[in-house]
Amino acid sequence: MRPVIWQALKWPATEYFTLQENGAGKIASGCINGVKEEQPFCIHYTIELTPAWQVSSFHIRQEGLTPTELKLTSDLNGHWFDKDNNHIDAFDNCIDIDISLTPFTNTLPVQRLPFELQETRMLDMLYINLPDFELQKVSQRYTRLGLREYLYENVITTFAATLPFDEQGFVADYPGLFKRITY
């Protein structure tokens, strides 16, 4: 797959994203540089995925004056563990993750789950708010509106967006937040 570049629209930032397949599944990698709320950031993330698009682990690293790092692993049954293998029960039942600074993670439930037209699914997500590295469990709703169009809804904040997906199943644009740069 060719690299994807997303431009943030509400703050100055750009992401360079790649997805590679290996014998065990896929590795999604992103490098996001920018400024949000007057805080410059350079963030690298890697997400290890099974062939069925389940997140087995993720690693997020921020460079700068106060480097920050987060690595969690999943047992693929909705249980998450920190770098010392301690179970984090606050995130039980979260299969997918949602990283705030990238539209890629909206691809995960769409690729992982079969959706019929007009079908809605409610999902518990492990949400990572960057660049602050705040983690929380959030309820999100996805509804398939068309062949390559889904309605995303954050149940708590009532934020909603209609997301177009490309022929490979990736978020093409995220109205008001991200725009894919083609080359």
C-alpha cells in the first residue's frame, strides 16, 4: 500500500501513514507533526493488527522537551495490559482503539466488523487523547450509510461525522478535521 498523508484542518498538523503486512498480520505506523492548543508535538505510533484487524498492541511515542511513551497490549478478548503486563480493568470490553490525532483508527471497526447497509453498532473504544496522553473508555456508534460511507457518533459528546472511505477501506476524509492529501 502506498503511504497516506492526512492534513489536519483545525490545527496545523500533518500525518504520514503506512500500513505493511507481515506473516502475523499488519503493522500500521504514523508520524504526526504539528501544534495543538499551543503545544508542538512530534508523535510516532505503531499499531500491531491481526489479519482480522484486531489490535494486538500499540505503541505511541512523543518526542520533545518532555518525551512521553505509552505501550499497551491486548489479549484480543477486550482486556488491556500495560508495559509491565498489569491488567487495566478500566478498558475491559474495548476491542478497538481511537487515537485522537489520526483518522486511521476510525478504519479499525469498519474493517474488523461486517456491516450490513443501515446497520448500527455500538462499540466501547479505548480512546487516546493526544498530545496529552489521556486515556479513557468511550462509547462510539458506527452506522453504514452506503457502500463506502459510515456515520461515526461519539455517544457521550454527541459529536458526529459522516466518513467517506476509499476502495481499500480507509478513511478518505474526515469532514472538518482531516483531509487526505493525494500525490
